[in-house]
Amino acid sequence: MAFINDDFLLGTKAARELYHGYAEKMPIIDYHCHLPPAEIAEDKRWTDIAQVWLGGDHYKWRQMRSNGVEEKYVTGNASWHDKFVKFAETMERLVKNPLFDWSHLELARYFGVTERLSGATAERIWKKCNAKLAGKGFSARGLMKKSNVKVVCTTDDPVDSLEHHLAIAKKPFGTKILPAWRSDKASKVENIKAWNEWMDKLAAAAKMPVKTWDDFLEAMARRHAFFAKAGCVVSDYGVTEIFAAPYTEADCRRIFKKARSGKALTPEEALKLKSAWLYEGLKADARTNWTTQLHYCCLRDNNTAMFEKLGPDTGFDCIGDWSVTESLSRLFDRLEREDSLPRCILYSLNPKDTEMLATLMGCFQKAPDRGKIQLGSAWWFLDQKDGMRKQIEALAALGCLGNFVGMLTDSRSFLSYTRHEYFRRILCQKLGAEVESGELPNDIKWLGGIVADISFNNANRYFGFNA
């Protein structure tokens, strides 16, 4: 039997009934990803499987380096063919790594390849995939259609013109492509030169000077409104830790003026400014009925020599270890006291935080939203079988699993939609196994409804997509 088959990961009759009857054909909402909007607007095509597979995938790059592959085959100038072969050889060593499962799922679902990828099969699989890519339906939009994707939220800087989103909206093609607000550069005051350059871009985008703290708030409000007009309903904050230091408006005005003059801030000043930025951002989300996503506990760019050569997001980040319980509680409590706490999805890259987040969010749930505060899906390094199972367990034990908004890709690849299938299979296997063991009622219709909700319906309702 092929490794990827109809019952992959589904070890019980109940699991198979749940997946094939309720999860398999549900559409996809990908509410957080890093797909380039320009590639969707132009309906990009690829001539080589390695281009779409290896072109920007730091998951694969990390493991190729781990296998001793020279950098020229990873991010360097080697041919796509040779890069593909090196990855195929790496796959031989990736037993139990999620890349092994993801990659074989993608080969099976998009290219009809069910044999194991290895150095020995690389040439044959490379040729078969490239022949498929030349055919109909293998463009950026075509792959979304194949995957039954109804909504995609990209990741966009507040200074972005959103020209590609606007162009897509003029000629819709069946999948909603919406921007998502990612204002992290406004908080990166440690690099005062880059921060001031970004503030200049904000001033140009908002068509107003940004010299003071009050200017900054007004400029961000203008851009927030611009994004909302373009269909944005989701923000995303990627931070090391949750910033919630006490500060005053006078502090903000003084510190912002100092930074804008090009003077370096003290750590205490930087933390106050970051805290004000995060609070004001979430407050703005609540005003416009957006959903906030908080991603934290990632220690980035650890290998500075490689960062200087390749830049960020190239495979040199790791799990961080900050304690955020008190700061997150303070932030949420302040917003709630002002009736300004938005719907929020919480993601920590550190697995030690999973139960903490599941309990803290229960302190701030509020009608009429079902699951107003969400425990986000297993993220990044936790996006694997064990991480997904632990996230499901924590949410089920300490929260309300039936209201979970489900999976996302968090990816730059148009082939990553099989991650939704992977998650759904793991969910159905977990529930199905507990039906078989007597831990859950043997009511497939009831559980199937929950599976369908987690797969699609909850996210559609939660974000108000009406897809």
C-alpha cells in the first residue's frame, strides 16, 4: 500500500467515518499565511517543482543544512534540478519529521506521485512533477481552486499600497484574497535608523507628517481605515514577548520625539513605546471589529553571520523562552476595562505556554462571541503531529474545542494547503480513537458536526467571511 493513501493517519473505523464523512470535502479558510499578493494577482506559474517547493521554504532549508547540504544548493545559485535532488536525498533522513509527511502529501495530492521521494527516485519524480506543472490548473490561482480554498489572508505592512489586493478585487476568481495588518516594524526601535526609515514610509503612505506621537497615531488610523476599505478584518502581531509596561501619554510623546530625532532609546524607553504600540493596535482592532492574532516567543536571527548574508526568515529562528502570563493578563485587563478587547487568537512558539494560554483566555471570554479568545493552532515548530495533539488536548481539557477556528498554513507556498488535510486527519484520528476506546460517545453525526465546524464553519463565522 502507498504511504499516502485514503486512510493515512486514520487508524480506526470511527476516525475514517469522521474524516471521509465530515472533514475531507470541507472548504479551506487560510486566515494566516505569507503568500505574496503579487503572485496571486499575476496568477504566477512555475516551470520547476523546486521553484514552488524550495524557493522560500525555510523549513526545508533548515533540514537540508542539517543533512550537510552546501548552502549553494539551499539558497545559492545551484540549478533548481540540483537543489531538488539534494532535498530528495535529505528526505531519506527525515523519518518522523513533519516535512516527510507534508512533502509526500503534496506530491500525492497535486502531482499524483505516491512513491517515496529519495535520491533514487528524485529524477523520475522531478520530471513527472514538472510535466504536471506545465498543464492546466497549476498556476497560483489554479492551485487554490484545486484545494477548494475560499478565503486567504496574506500578511501586509501598513505602508503597503495594497495595489495587488485592489487589482485582484477588481477581477475576483472565486477565492477571497484579503490583506492582514502586520505593523511590527513600528515597534522595532532597537534599530533606530531602520525605524525612522519606516516612519518616513508611513508618513508618505498616510500623506501626512509623522513627527510626533500624536502624528503616529493619526497616520496609523488612516492606514487602518485604508486596509479596512480593502477588506481587511485581521491583524497580526509577531513579537518576542507581550509588551505591557506602564507608561503615560507624556512618556510616549517624549520617547517618540527622542527616537524620531535619531537618538537611541534606553531599554526602559523602548519597552514603554512598544507597550503603547501594542495597546493602541489592539484597541484599534476592537473599534473596527477586526480579529487580532498574537504570535510570540520566537527568538529570531540567531546566526548573525548568516543573517548578514541572507536576511530574515531564512531558517535561523528558534523557540524563545519569555514568561508572559502577567503582561498578557495586564494588557487584556486594561482593554477589557475600557470595553476595547478585540477577538484575539493566541499563539506561543513555546509549548510550555499552551495550558497557560488555555486558562488565561477563559478569563476574558465574553458574549456574544463564541470563543472570543482562541488558543491558536500549533504554530511553526509545533506544527507537527505531537504539537497538534497537545494543542487539541489542552483546548479540549481547559477550553471549548467545539468552538476552535481550526488550521492555517502560515506558509509562503501555494502547495501547503495539504496542512489543512494533515490537521483534519490528526483531529479525526484523535476523536475516533476515543470513540473506539469508549472515552467519547459513539455518535458520529454529533462528532462529525464538530469536525466540520473546526474544519471550516467556525472560522467562517468567527471572522465574518460569509464564504
